[in-house]
Amino acid sequence: MYEINKSELDELLKRHKLTKEDYEHIVTILGREPNLVELGIFSAMWSEHCSYKSSKCYLKGFPTKAPWVIQGPGENAGVIDIGGNMAAVFKMESHNHPSFIEPYQGAATGVGGILRDIFTMGARPVANLNAIRFAHIKGNDDTAKLHRHLLSGVVAGIAGYGNCIGVPTIGGETSFEECYRGNILVNAFALGICSQDEIFYAKAEGIGNPVIYVGSKTGRDGLGGAVMSSDSFKEGDEDQRPTVQVGDPFTEKLLMEACLELFKTDYIVGIQDMGAAGLTSSSFEMAGKSGSGLKMYLDKVPMREEGMNPYELMLSESQERMLICAKKGYEDKIIEIFKKYDLDAEVIGEVTNTGKVELFWYGEKVADIPVAPITEEAPELCRPVKEPEYLKTIKDIEIPEVEVQKAFEKLMAESEVVDKAWIYEQYDSMVQTNTVDTKRADGSVIRVKENGKYIGMSADCNARFCYIDPKLGAAAAVMEAGRNIAVKKITPLAITDCLNYGNPENPEIMWQFKEGCEGIKEACSALNTPVVSGNVSLYNENEGEGIYPTPEIAMVGVGDSFRSSELKDEGNIIYLLGETKSEFGGSLYLKVFAGKVAGAHPEVDFVKELKLWRVLQSDLIESAKDISTGGLAIAAYKWACVSNKGLEINVNVDKDIDIFSESLSRAFVEIQPQNAENFEKLCDTIGLKYEKVGTVGGDKIRINNVEINLNKAKDIYFNTFPKIMRNEIDFADEI
């Protein structure tokens, strides 16, 4: 019924992104020619999205262990100990290609998918972050119009799903670079909490135990999504809308509550989300982790469309579905729970000792595949690597000397600098009532009612840094993500990552990827922040134009208390921590005034970074502000605007424009005058360079030789982005 016509084999392999060598390997594994269903299953399981075939040789060696790590990479999400027998479960994933094809559903189902990864582990999701990247959105040209449309759709999708399901979106990152013109990035992060003795894993064991399908019915939406996400964009790919899943947050809310109720029982062995590759990945991964086999009867799968066949049922990525391995005899009790929530629940198979997944369709066996080889013998491609040619031409660059007041007024209105309330006010950040820091500055913090702790989290990556030096840029992303929660008095503990790169078939892209992995390894080892979960997204390019390397890092940490972002009292002293050098490589200043992403990467010093984190934990500090994009001048401007307080700052720098330098491992802190002496002693003891640079107060922001009225600064900071989105900026007279 599903035999492959040999005359169509070449076209079938091309459509399934398989090589002739892959096909010969499949024949060897099966001991015969595969049929179409089996070919589709191998195609999905061996796709970049599911198998990491081009990346796993470089992912090896990531630091993954620490006393607080409960579960590292290999499960649906990573898990760390947060005290009081409680655990934080978190992960980040990409939904880049689907969001470019269909921005609302692509972003919405990205949120839905990452939430399922969390509650599949037994944790209730309590926070979302996102990192979204586009080309320029200013102007009337076609790119600006398109990307305002894409941004609007993506934000609406994130809001529509997260708000409806009742999980707060409490932070994130939005940036704009021309490299994302034909391939936007949408990375979704979620974190949940649970008791340490209530963590569930993906496994299917116990001969004769039933396999139960629960959740929504299966349709044809998302068909082939994993394969689509493992290829580059090209002209005509707007016709791939059927590969994008359609989400229903209200159904997912019911599914989440049903699963969390189920987890309070002793009815199941394991559970797995049907994410990428749907029923295929969930069944093979559960069997593979347990060394068992499965029989599944696909005609019993709940279907919402007529005429569906086994190929479609195995490869559909319809949303809001789970696969459960139950304890024999508890089927009816499990089904009763899901029926109570008006969800489908059907026994579709059983665990066997064959080591194979056998699929049946109305009594006919339509697939018979050994489990171990499809997971263990997936191609591992140590692709050729070559240092990119462009790196030979970008290091030596003249830094333009722009008059600092004009430079400041230009940079303070840049899209990536100004407040993004237009975006984040569409998100419900307060649902569940655990969000404790609402200023949207640096990292985000929630409270854990169960143990009195505070969890900080931040998603960060400076793609310009990663372009000029992929290794140091990736390390700097880890440092920045940690620093953003350290300023909140939270101790950074572990990361999840989303490694967004271009076409792995290009040796220069694979060199970028290899270097990025090395940077993450070195940073996480030195900073003692292991990698506990993550995702790789390759083929992020359009018509051969790849994105900048963008290894997004989400840092999670824990504290006994937290520090809010805003300045506290007039008359308090401002200190600058860390060292400011004339470092403009990959800086916003250089991009805006030289029109280039170039130069040497700022110094990366993990020892200095750790010293800064230690000082930032001090109770002597009233508030703190990380210094990053735009340098100390832009950091001070944002800090003052968010706090509605003026600042007078005078920093010792070699050149006037060094106030826009993007040297790493720096922060501003606010100290009460009576605590200044003790604070300086603390810095001396730890060995961190510091400088007393100013005071809080007044009705203006002054940094060295630049000055602006506070009210005017606030108007620019808070009102520019909405004007850009409404296309109301007069570009002829732009600031």
C-alpha cells in the first residue's frame, strides 16, 4: 500500500531531505527497502531539528553538572535545585521558520511547544521569556513594512497564547539587524516549578503497559514541520503555510491542568510531548530511552480530518498532544481524568520487548522499525569548517569621532535602545501574582511562594559581537545574561541556550558554530553556570544569506531576596564598577556612525565578571544597572528614565566618545552616602575596580559632556517605539 516507486525515489529523497547514503543506511538497518511511512519517519528523526546531526559533535563537552543540577540535557527540559525541596524546570527553543511563514501561529505555537516541554516534566509553568529579532522597522521601504508586519504578528502570537493559557511573559529581548531580513528569529523560553519528588521523565517501559494518546485530535497542520525547519528559505517558501502548526491555548490550558492532576497520582510510567515530528519523535524517544519496543494502532488515533493516513498521522505536528506510558490496569482512570477536561484520550498501543516500533493500520502492519538504530545511528556529520573570509577584513577600522551630544541624541532614539512597552504591554506579566519586578530593565524576577526564594532569569545575545568574533561573542552572551540577573541580587546558576546559525553545509557557518560552542563551554565552566538544556536551529538563511551567529543564552538563578531596578533616593552616590576602555568592536556606536559591524571584540575576562557578580550580591547596594549596548551613557539614560530621576555623572575616560564604548563586566550601582566607605572596602577586598562617578537627583541627565532634560529624555525613551510602529517618525528630521 505504501511501497515506494523506484522511479520516484530521487524526488522522494529530495523532498524528505535525505541523501542516497542515508537511504542505503536505512536499507541496512531494516534489511530491506523502506516503505513511504518508514521513509517519512527516518526523515523526521534524522532531520537537523530532531537529530542534531551537524551540531552534536560540537555540543559534546558542554559543562552540564553542578551540585544544584538535577537534570541536564537529554530530557524535555533541564532541572535545578532551588531549595526547600523545590526545583526549577526550564528550556528555550526556536520557532524561527514557522514565524517567518506565518508570524502569529508560528510564534503562538512556539510558546505552546515550550510550555509543554515544561509541564511534561511535572512542573507548572510560571514564567515565559522571548528573544525576537528582525530587520529594520523604520521607514517606508518594503523591508521596513514587512518587518513591522512580522513584528506585530509575532508579538500578537506570543501574547495570544501566553495570556490565554495564564502564564506570565515577564521579560525578553528584541533587536534589529539586516541579517534577519529574510529569516527572523523567534526564541521562546519557559520556566516551571515543582517539588523535586514530582519530576516526570520521558520513558516507556514495562512489557504490556498501555500507550495512551491524550489531548487534541490530529490534523494535517504542521505536516513535515521538522523537515521544513531543517532547510534554508528560498523564493516560494511562503507556500509552506501548511507546515506551520495551528495552536489553541485554551485546549493547552486544559491539557496542562489534566496532566498536572494526573501527576498527583501513581498511574503512569512516563510521558512525552508530541512536539517536532509529532507522534514519531514522542514514540521513538520514549522507547529509545527505555530500551523497549512499542506496538501502535494508528487507526485508533483521534483524527479531526477525514481520509488521514499513517504517514500523515506519524508526521503531523498538530498541537496540544501528549503520549503517555501508563501502568497496566489504570487506563480507565487516566482516560477519566482527560475526559473530565473534555480532551481526547485513547489507548493506541502497548509496550513490547521487541526493541522495535511496529505500526498497524486497520490490522495491516505499515511500519516495522528497530528503535535503537534510528536514534543511535542517526548521521553525525562533522562537517568541514573554515574561518570566514570576512574576518580578515573587519578588525582594523577607524572609529569615527562624532560630537558626543549629537551622538548621544542619535543613539538614545535607536530602535533597540528605546523602551519596548508597545511590545511587552501586550503580554500579561502579572497573572499568577508571582512577578515582583515589572520595570522591564535587565533581568526579570519572580517569587516562589513555596520556599520564599526568588528566581531571576534573562535572555541575551549580542549578535554583532558574535559576528566579529563567534567565540568571544558567545562567551559574552553568557556573561551578559548572568550580569542581568546579578544586578537584581540573584546568583546565576545555570543556562539553557538556543543556538541560531546559518547553513551548516557552508564551512564558514560551521566554523562560527564550532567557535560559538567553545565560547559557551569556556564561559559556563569559568562562571560555574552549567548548560542544562537547549536547542539548535540551523539553516537560518534566505537565498544564501545567513544570519549573524546568534547563540541566545537564557540564564536562571536564585536569591533569598531581590533588588528592583529603579533608582531610590536623591543624594545617593553612583559608582561605576569595572573598567571602561576604548572598545568599539561590534558596538551600536560603530554600527550607527560608521555603518559597519566590525572591529575587535571587547576584552573577555571571566575573573573580572565573577568579581562583579560577587559585589552585586551586596546588601549595601540600593539599585544597580548593567552596562551593555550603547555603553555607560545609554545605560545611565535608560536607568534615569525608568526611575524618573535625574543623574549627574562624570566618568574618567580617555576620549569623549568612550562613554559609548561597550567594554564588558561593568555596572552602575547606587549607594547611600553612609554606606560608601564600607562599599569601597568590599570592592577592595574582592579586587574589583570601582569609581565614584556621581549622584542621583535633579531634573536632567548629565554624563560627562552630554546633557538632556529628564522629561525630554523620557519622551524619547517611552514614545519613540510606538511612533516607529505607526510609521510616524519624520525620517528627514529624525533625531
